[in-house]
Amino acid sequence: MRRPFVAANWKMHGAARFVEAYLEDWRKTAPRGAVDVVICPPLAYLDRIAAALRDDGVLLGVQTVHAEPAGAYTGEHAAEMARDLGATYAIVGHSERRRLFAENDTVVAAKFAATKRAGLVPILCVGETLAERRAGQAEATVLAQLDGVLGHACAEPRDTDFVVAYEPVWAIGTGETATPTQAQQMHGTIRARLGDVGDAFAQSVRVVYGGSVNVDNAEALFTQTDIDGGLVGGASLDAVAFAEICRVAGRQTDS
Ligand code: 13P
């Protein structure tokens, strides 16, 4: 059985005071056991949050890494540097990075490999735009994004140490969620493609959903067969709401 997984992607939100208030709320309400929880704040706050939550069982992640371990790349950070700050996960290939920072599948594959090189666990984001969905290209788009990594970056084909996040671009920050049925359908497609590598591989990789996940829709999504949790943006900025979403995911193990 796959352990539920929920990650917070704060994106470029937060401030020193916000972080202190968040940590205070989180400590009062944090879920225990039954679910892997990862918080991906802006890099600037990572070590502060890592230190504060060291004993709380929460893991930390970064929202991107550079593919190279070092070099003349002003403003960037290497996966190894993120690890030094306390990260154990890294989001790779988020649609905002693909769209706003021109990251194509080749760049994403290189970054995926960099996270593995540094010993971080990649959270690979895949997802189609509305235009691609309307053109009947949703599955082809998502599978091409997945293949970009499965084909080039897995040192060991059976390495299960990564998470796939299906995030339909049209559902991110829009308040429009994929229906549980739509999401399950794509998750099933993703798992079937993982199955081409091997059955055990497909059964152990966590595939989580992202795109306007909130307290009200989490249960309907997380109870789907192939949805193992969520990658949460906006709703993760509220510690109480995020804790509740994590609890909902954890209940899928209990039941
Ligand atoms: P929202 O939950 O705000 O739609 O963001 C989803 C996301 O992009 C998480 O990576």
C-alpha cells in the first residue's frame, strides 16, 4: 500500500512574520503519522522552517533547482545547496517553471537528474493546458512529459524514489478543480505508463493531484484509486487548512 503524500507549494509567497505565524498554527494543528507531509516554501525561509520543524516529522522541499552542481548561474541554486539547507524533496517541472521560465522536457530531465545526484526526491509535475485538453491531447501531453524523465533520467529503471504530481494547468490557481473522475482517469493513465517499466514500480510510485485542492474537495479526490495525495498551492498558505488536507489524505491509510 502506498503511503499518502501531501506537499505544500507556497510558490513566491511568505514573509518573516507570516512564517512565524504559520509555524505557530502548524504546531497546534499538525497531523501525526499515516501521511508524508512536505512543505516547499521559498528558499529564503527553508532553513528557518527546517530548524523549527525538525522534530515534527515534516519534510522540506524546494520549488526548483538548477541542473548543474555549481557555476556562473547568477541567482540560481544547486540541488546540493538545497539539501544543505535541509531540503529532502525538490519540485521539478512545475507548469509555472515550464511556462514562465521556458523549461522544456530536456531541461526538466536534467533537473530531475540533478535532484537524484544530490540525493533529493524529485516531485515531477506533469499536466496539460486547457487548449491541449480541448484538442484531445491531454493524455499525450502528460505521457510525453513523463517519458521525458523515465527515458532519460532514471539511473535505475526500478527506482521508485520519486513522486509524480498531475497538475492540469487549467486547474492551477483558478478555483477550477479537475473532477475526481477526470483526475482518476489521468492518474490511471500515468500509472499504466509506469507499469511499462514494471508492476512493482507502478504500484509503489506515488502519483498525487494538484490544482485548486482545498479542504472541501480533498476527500473526493484522495479517495480515488490512483490518487495518493496532493500538491497544494493556495490552500497550503493557511496552516490549519493545509493540516486538515493532510489529515484527509492520512485517513486513506487508516480506512
Ligand atoms: P493551487 O492549489 O493554488 O491551484 O496550486 C496548485 C499548484 O500549482 C501546486 O504546485
